[in-house]
Amino acid sequence: MSWFFVTHNAHLYQQTVVKITKNTVVKSVETTDATHNKDLVTTQELTGIVKNGAHQGDKILLKNEYSLSGAHDEKYRVGDELFVSISKKSKTPLEGSIDGVKRDQYLLIVGWIFLLSALFVGKKSGVFSIISLILNIVILSIVLDYYIRSENGNLLIISMGMVVLFTVISLFLVSGNNRKTYAAIISTLIGTFISFFIAYGVMNLLGDRGLRYEEMQFLTRAPRKVF
């Protein structure tokens, strides 16, 4: 039932979803960057069918470049479902640009593997671990929604509160109400906050110098806030 849902839920997305029906390789070119790293860049022309929105059922043409290394791009195949922005000037067949991959099918597979593994290995504890995970996800969604909507929300204070809340909920559900659980909660929180204040102090002491933030372009917020 869950597999049927994720393969037939395009109508629930606001973004245009396209299923690739044809893949044609146009050319492959060897490239060398400033540091003499060699790569092979391939251009592919994709034909797909729009799965939702006003153009549902229409054919669309897309272009994509991907490298052999796959560091900043991706190769697409027949059967892949992509999020696409349709060009307003395009006629029949439509044209557009690729925004990303519709990954809920892959997430579903990984999710089921995780759930079944937790139940098989943990048995009763696995059940309570899954319940605590679901509760934490619900709480996180509510809190993040509040933070996004609020103008003066302090992300640091909110994160600290969630650390305490998640720790208490998870350990009580998995270990029960006993001295062992209280000891685990106290030691977890002490360890977490000591690590935080050490790292935060070092960042302030060094003025962020000496820290290497790799792939900075993928961050949407300053590294200190992400930390």
C-alpha cells in the first residue's frame, strides 16, 4: 500500500513532476579543472511525461549534464521521476529545467528496511525506539514550523530545549522509569552540553579561523548557526 501511494502521489506536489521515458546521450567531453583534475562530462537529452498540474500528460524535453565523478551533478535514467520547472516560453513539446529528483520511493525502501531491522533486532525495545522516533519527528516538525513563523525565535535556545526533550522521551520509552534511565539522561545531557560549550568556546577563541567549511555552497545558513 505504501509503495502504491508513493508511486501515485504526484498530484500532491505543487512542483511539476516528470517521469523520464527516453534518454539520449548527445556527447561526452573530457575536462580539466584549475587543479588539473580530469573528468568526463556527458550531455543527455531526456524526454518525459508530466505527471501533475495543468500540463499533466504532456510531453516535455529536458537537457542534463553530468560528470563521471558525480560530485555536483547526477545522471538520470528512464523511469526516474524528477521535479521540473517548465519554461513559460516553451510550446509543444514543452521545455524546462531540472530542479531535482523525486526521492520518496527511495526513502520508503530505506524506511522499511530500518523499521523491520529495528523490530527484528530490538523486538520490544525496537518498538519503543520507533515510537520515540515518531514522537521526536512530530515534535521537531512543530518546533521548526514555529521557528520559521516566528520573527524573534532563538535557534540556539530552541535546539537546546529539543536536545533535553528528545533525550528524556527516547530514554524513558526505551529503558523505562528506573535509576538506570535517570543516570543515562543526566550523563547524556552533561556530555552533550560539555561538548557543545568546548566547541563553541574554541570557535569564539579562534574567531572561526582554522576551521574548514567544506562545500559551503550547500549551506543555506551561516556555519555557526548550523553548528
